[in-house]
Amino acid sequence: MPLLTRIRGPRDLDRLTLEELDQLAGEIRTFLVDAVSKTGGHLGPNLGVVELTIALHRVFESPKDKVLWDTGHQSYVHKLLTGRQDFSRLKMKGGLSGYPSQAESEHDVIENSHASTVLGWADGIAKANQIMKRDDSHVVAVIGDGALTGGMAWEALNNIADAKDRPLVIVVNDNERSYSPTIGGLANHLATLRTTDGYERFLTRTKDLLERTPVVGQALYDTLHGAKKGLKDFIAPQGMFEDLGLKYVGPIDGHDIEALESALVRAKRFGGPVIVHCLTEKGRGYQPALQDEADRFHAVGRIHPDTGLPIASSGADWTSVFGEEMVRLGEEREDVVAITAAMLQPVGLDRFAKRFPDRVYDVGIAEQHGAVSAAGLAHAGVHPVFAVYATFLNRAFDQVLMDVALHKCGVTFVLDRAGVTGTDGASHNGMWDMSILQVVPGLRLAAPRDADQVRAQLREAVAVEDAPTVVRFSKGAVGPAVPAVGRVGGMDVLCEPGTDAPDVLLVSVGALAPMCLEIAALLDRQGISTTVVDPRWVKPVDEAMAPLAEKHRVVVTVEDNSRVGGVGSTIAQALRDAGVDVPLRDFGIPPRFLDHASRTEVMTEIGLTAPDIARQVTGLVAKLDGIPHSRLRPRGGTPAERSAADAVDSAGPARDRPASHP
């Protein structure tokens, strides 16, 4: 009987011998490769923390002791050891989250999956334990060397070190990588520690020798131990941590369970803040991952477990379109430089880096610094393009506002994974950017609808030298081009009704253009004439918007962003300011966190589908006409068109339809 199937909770590990623990580690790696290859997920990070996770759960008593995971993409082994071994629907609706989840288990605490936050959490929990006199509870924070490049981690360390008697164990999972190889001064310091023999090992050997020396041996050892600060700096320059007031243990082989347990037990007994520095290998035990120099299979889609090759290709995606255009821009303009926050490949800048290695700056997991550095670059005469996930720009809002916009710096922010991303869960949906950026004076925000517009609007953005610009696009495959049939002001007209008095002005934002055209077709089947426009630049609101809206009976906005403060709200305000009194309905993401599921499932759940929106718009127009909704019937058309139009009347209400207001 496999050992893994006998593990229902952490205490089941206590009965296993070291030989059995090694066997269990092998079984876990086999399980992970088999399971994640079928669903996709974070494979490399979890293969690297198998022994470390086993040791943590043998030494500490979760959930009484709090084991906290920074970012959380390396928590799959933790899930397995805490009773969650059904990975068949990993990251799918109704299945396990790809990150820790309080709803799943009492063993999970942090689920925001944004890096560099764990030490702040740990500091707060340790303080609460002290206040509440929970002397038998321990706090363990697991943080990667990549996450340690984030400024929040060092702010927390400064506070943690201030309390010498407050127990807190910090486990540094050092695999030399975040997504790609870790960069920066901290990375160089950790590399120095990796290549030294280490003070603890030296001291142990010296103690054994001196204890065999009669009379003076113990005295010499005590003197040597008392001089440990200078000796440590000579043998293994870990003084940076101890200068902060943190006890340092390591480096420890992160794949040696016995050594890990010994180090963790010592740290647990210390009674103050301790750093346990563990050296692990990302992708360990799986050759395809070890051979992947880009990111060691940090995150994979569905792959063949034997070869590691993708099972299917989805074609060109938004990220690659941006990456290719960046290379073209770089060839045309020597002043264009690129910035990434430890995500060179995920945001599509790897090709630019190969072509222009001296014009790419990886700032580590430090979005705030990246934005301020971009302001400095712009001030000094170059044009930086900072590519970052939409959800991660939240972390640098103050810098966008006060360093870039206030100083009128020509910086372009490219937001990948904007809108509903789905399977990575609540904190990875890029649903706040168009709301928070609306308040930034002078900022210009573009939402391309297709690949052609990504290329065109990126070029328009980098041509702006006196204000921040933003280009945001979706995750995954980019669909076919959506051609314009006309232009009003700076807005593209995607669909024109055959009447001089159209009913609905439908404002389509970004990648939702195909759905908006489908909505227009459904409305047409109901006898409702619709103009569909793509503003292209959603901030500022185009001056032609108000006069165009005035020619219609209803304005409808559709965006994959929070309705609160989003594009719809901004257009409504612009119409009021212009004295245009036209009913407006705004459709978007409701103000709540969205559970992990596919993008299609999430969009259906929140009511952002063509039939649901068309049904509500039909009801509004019928109300304006004084006609009962039930009397509006579809006209002619093909069977497929009639079927789609019938959905407007027959579909039931969405479970969580996005609210709208006139």
C-alpha cells in the first residue's frame, strides 16, 4: 500500500521512519507530475519543497502552529499532507485552489498569492500570540529567495528583529529562482552563503576536536563560540541577517529530511526570531523541469508526463503579440527600455531581452521600486515600458500617482492578465486596474480589442512623453481581428444600425468586443437597433462620446473590470457633465472576490454573457416604450439566429448578475 494514501493529516507523518519518509517524498513527486500534467498548475516549485514540507509538518503542529506560505504556489505538498489528495479538478470550479484556501482547510491561512507578504502576516500573528499568552503556539513563515527581493519583506524583517524574545521561525526556501533566476544584491548574498561551508558545520567539527583536548579544550571552545560574530563573517558572510538581530541557521540541504528537522527543532526552541536558510532545487526529480532553463516548469498547462511537452497549443496569445511588437519598437527606437518585476517570460519580455540585453531591467518582486525607477528613467530621457500583471499594479498605485503622474513622466505600463483570468483565483483576476487608475490625473488608458489594436495602441502609448500611459489586455489566446466600420472622434465604430434614430449605444471595452457584437445581433432580432463603439482609449473619455450618446435612447457599457469606479461609471459622469440625460446601464464585474474556475464559468456566474446582457437591455427598451417585455419577439433570421434570440427571453436570471443603474 503506498505511503501517501495513508497520510490523512500531519500527525500521520510521526510514525514513519527516515527510510519511509524518503519513500514518501518519491511518491509525492510521482503524484505531482501525474496530477498536474493532467490539469496544469505550479509544478516546479512544488517538486522543490517536498522534503521541506514533510519536515515542517513533523516538527510543527499545524493548525495550532501556524505554517504560512508566501505566494502559496508551492503549497501543493502541504495540501497533500493535510488531507487533500484529490487533485483531479485542481484550479477548476469545485476543485482545489492552486493556492492555500481558508475555505478548504484549517491548515491554510494566507490565500492572497501576492509575494512578499508572509513576513508581515507572521509578525502580526506572533505579536498576537504574545499578547494572548499563547506560549505553546509557534509561527513559521516560508518565503522564497525571490520573494525576499520585495521591499515589504524587508520592512517586516526590520520589525521582526526588534523583538528578541518573540518566537518566529523564518524559513528561506532558496532555489535561486522566483519565476526565473533570482536577481539583485540579496541574490548575490545568498549565492555567497550557498558556496561556503557554513559556520555551524565548522563549529561542530571544531567542538568535536576541542572536546578531545584535555583541560583547555572546553575553554577554547567557549572563547571561540563567544567570538562567533567575527568568525561567522569570515567563514560564511551571513552577518547581514545577524546585523538585523536575527539568529541564522544554515545553509541546510533542503532535500535532507533529517538535517531539516534538526535545524527546525533548534529554531523552534530558540525563543526568538530565527532564519533557517534551506537550499532546494526547483523541479527536483523531474528531468523535463530541470532542463527548462527559463523557469523550471514554474507553471504549466496540460503536458505529457513523460516528456513535459504541451498536449495542445492554443495559438498566438495576447502576451506574445505584445512581446513581438516590443522587439519591433526596440529596433526602431533606441530610447525604449523594458522593466519587469521578476517575470521576464510570463509578461512576454524574453524576446526583447535576448535582442536588447542592456535595455531590460528586472527589479525583482518590487513593483513599487519598478514604477519609481521608471519615473527616473523617463526624467533622464528614455521611455520605459513596465510590463506587469494587472493585479500586481495595485501594489504600485502610490508610485504611479505621485512619482510618475505628478511629475508628468512618459512611462508606459503594460498590464497583462487584465479582466477575469479564472483558474488562479481571487487575487489574480485583473479586475481593479481600470477603477483605481481612473483617479490618476493625466493618465491615459487603452484597452485593445484584438492583436492589431495591441500593436497600434502600444505604439500610440510610447509616443506620449508627458504623461503615464497604460495598455491592458487579457490572458490566453487572442481571437481574430475585429474590424472597424467607421470612426467617431477617436472611437472605432464596430457596428452601425440601418436607421437614423438608433435605440442603443453599446460601448465595448477591450477584449469583450466579439461578445458586444453578439449582443447587438441579439438585440437586432428583437427589433432593437444598436450602435457598437470601441473607445480604444477609455481614459480620458472621448469628447465625441456625449454627442454620440445623445443620438441614442439608451447607453450600455460592457467591461471586464469592477463596476465600482470603472469605465461605465466614468462615462456616466462624463455624460452628466455634458448635460446629456440618457439612461445608462453599466455591466461589469460585481464588487466581490471571484472563486477559481474557467474564464467562461466565471463570466457566466457573474452574468457577463451576451444573452444575459441582451435580456436586460431588451427589458429596459421595452420599459421606455411602455411595452411588456413578453410581447417582444424575435424576427426572422436563420435557425441559429432565432435560437440565440430566444435565449434573450428564455434564459433564467444569472446567479450573480452584475447590477446596473439607469
